[in-house]
Amino acid sequence: MDKPDFASSYSKANEILVISNIISGFPYSALDLVKEQSEIKCRTFKKALEYGVDISTFGSESAVIFEYGGKSIIFYDDEKPMSHVKFSIIHELGHFVNEHKFSKKDSKIYGKYEVETNYFAAQLLMPEQLLREIQNRGMRITHQFLQEHFGVSHQAADKRKKTLAKTNIEWRSRMEQEYDDIIILKYAAFLDKICPVKNEYDFEDEYNRQLERNSWC
């Protein structure tokens, strides 16, 4: 099968990160973002039963996008913690944004699209640019860190750590690289809140590096 189009998923997630008024920091409401970015309705699994929709056919324990009455609906399980469900909701939004048309019977294309939308959701919920900046400030990106500061589940944090390794600077256009600076600037207050820059760091770090260089002589 064709390889997943990581570049497209990454680009579309970045566009939303830049233009969204809902996302001003993290965590944010996945339901509000879906409402802002699409005409998709979000309804609970309980509501699906009221509509007479058989949720046993969904193939998902958390959320699924469904065509009903000519409209797109994301049904989700509100009995689970939102930290768990939000990744699935954004994942389903990813199918819509990426204009995926497929049948689950087509296992090859379905698998490709699932990988793309996992990547899309990970970028929207835990942007790579912010994580790289946090690392540059000396903080380790652990499952606990992602859960605490981005409001995601352990499973979503695990997917983010795996997808973080898939971004490749070689396929980024100049415009995409410019998005990095824009996103870091937009979310500067969030970054400073969870990982403030230490004013004395530059001086002490340079001093220590100079001592190390002197020891080489």
C-alpha cells in the first residue's frame, strides 16, 4: 500500500493550531474544536442509541465518525474520561479534514488512514514544536509530563512519543518551517507557564562549558 502521508497530516494540523481561536493553550476542549473547524455534530453513544444507531458496529470503544441523515456525526463514549476520549474525537476529525473516503473492508487503505489520523491527532493535542522547545529548555518529555500538562491519556501520550520520532525535517517546506516559529510564538505564554526559561541559565551554562573547554587543554 502507499505509505502514510505524514507531511499532509502534519501540515493540516499546524494550520489549525495557527488559526484556531479555541486553542489558546493546553489542554483544550476537543468538542469545541470540532464545532469550530467543521459542521460535524458530536453526540454521545447514548444519543446514538436514541437515533436507533447500532453502536456495536462502530468498531471503536471511544469515538467514531458516522454519516447519518446526510450529515457527519462523531459519536463518542461520554462515560469514559475526556482525557481518554479526546484523542479519538480529534482522530475522527482528522478523517474529515484529510477527506478520507474509505470502507473498513478495504484493510490496506484503512490502515494507512488510521496512521495518518493518529499522527494528526497527536500533533493537534501535543504539538511537536512545543515539545521540541520544551526539550531545548532542559525538560524531559515523559508520559507523566504529557498527561499532566496536555491533559491526555497515557495511551495518547504513548502515541505522541512514538509519532514524535516520525517527523522529518527533510520533507518540510520553507512555509512549514515558518509555522514552527509562529506556533511557538502563539503559545509562548503556555510554554513559559509549564517550562519557564531561567534567566541565569545562559550565563551558568556558558561558564560551565568554558570550564570544560579549559580542561581539554
